[in-house]
Amino acid sequence: MPRRTQAERSDETTSRLVAAARELFGGEGYTATSIDAIAAAAGMTKGAAYHHFQGKAALFRAVFVREQELIAARLEQAAAAEPDAWSALRRGCRTFLEHCLDPRFRRIVLLDGPAVLGWDAVRAIEYEHTLRVLEAGIRQAAAEESMVEGPLDVRAQMIFGGLCEAGMMLARSDAPEKTLQAVLGEAERLLRGVAALPRSGE
């Protein structure tokens, strides 16, 4: 078996740290999680962790990016199973809201993300992943159907902002499953209004 390169070993170490941090940040939260605990969970020393990340905030950012990569891939997969662009757009929004019930996603992305990284950094990362998928979906739907003219990037950000606020409601709800049902109905109305989505049968 050929020996791994230094870059390959470094990538493996980084992946182990991010995976361990994802579990701890998602379960315990940012404040309650230490670099020592992450390093121990990854099977390495704290010094090794600091060799790859400047500190806990940098490691959290890597975890946040990973969460965005995963949800973006899930949205694309869900949309690809739909028969047309409008159905794909609906399904993508629904999938995002349902994913907000996942405790790890809720803790990392919705609750701790803005506090640790700041809104500007959060939105910049989301734009590269989740918001990018949403905007692509709106553009594809606009190309397939007659749609009210307007700046689609603005429309996408308005819809995404609404979805994020809905996600925050779910994150703070004492009965998230019940809240989800109400949120899904309102999300559909929002989507129709902002994206000029045709009603069923129209």
C-alpha cells in the first residue's frame, strides 16, 4: 500500500476534528464545548487541534460550513426527485424547514452560528451553499413558467430570510413538530407571493 502524503494525513486529521466538533457542538453547544474535549473525541492532543485550527471559533466555522454543505446537497437531492422546477422549489423549502427539526442542525446553524460567527459571516457562508441552491431553483422555475418580472436574487434572499426566521421559530418552539405544520402552510403562501408561484391547477 502506498504511503499517504503529508497533505492526505493533514486532511484526515482535519476531517476527524471537524467530525468530533460537529458532534460536540451539536449536542452540547458552542459555549459548553472545549478544544480539549474535541481533541480527545478525535483521538488527538490539544496541540494537534491548534495546529490545524487557530481556535475554537475557527473550528466552529469549519463545522458550520460542513452543515451548509450537507443541507445544500440534501436540498439538491430532494429537488432532483421532483417532476418540475416549481415542485422542486416547494420541496426544497419544505426539506429545509423539516431539517430545522434536527437538534444538531438547530444548535449549530440556527442558535450558535449567528452568535459565534456574526450575521455577515453566516450569510456569506449560506450564500455559497443553501441560498445558492434556492436562487438556482427560483431561476429555473422562472425559466419554465410565466413569472412576474423582477430581480430574482432579491426574491431569493427574501424567501430565504423568511425560511430562516421560520427555522428560528422551530428552534425555539416547545412543540417543534406542531409548529412545523403551521410553518409549512405559511411558507407555501410566502413562496407563492414572493416568487409569483402559480397555484395548484393554474
